[in-house]
Amino acid sequence: MTHMTKTLTALALILSPTLACAAVEVDANGDGMITIEEMQSVYTDTTAEAFSEMDSNGDGALDDGELQTAVESGLIKPLTDG
């Protein structure tokens, strides 16, 4: 399990049991970075503009620090059933 996966899982467990299941699958290719496509597979309403706002270093992918910051700042909301 990569550091990113562990971080996503920990955040998910804190935020929502539904998100916990999805967060393990966010990093689809297991490279430790979240692309916009991977983010949109879980957070379907994520726009390119919102993703760019989360991507503070502008490298086109979210690392665990950027993801944690996005959660803490409310840019990512927990998933809900329904």
C-alpha cells in the first residue's frame, strides 16, 4: 500500500465510511499521485478549475499534501450515499 493510499484511506475513514471505500481506489495506477481523471472517478463534479486550485505546485497531479490541504480547506467534500 503506497503512502498516498494510506493517506487517502485515513482521510476517508475520518470523513465518511462511503469515502473510505472509494479513496482506496482513487489512485488507480498506484503511482502515489492523483490525476484529474482519477479524482473525477470518485469526485465526479470536480472541474479542471477546481483541480487546478487543489494542485498548488501546478504539476498536473495531487500529492498527499495537496490532497490533505484540499480536504482541510473544504475543496473536497465527503461522498454521501444517494
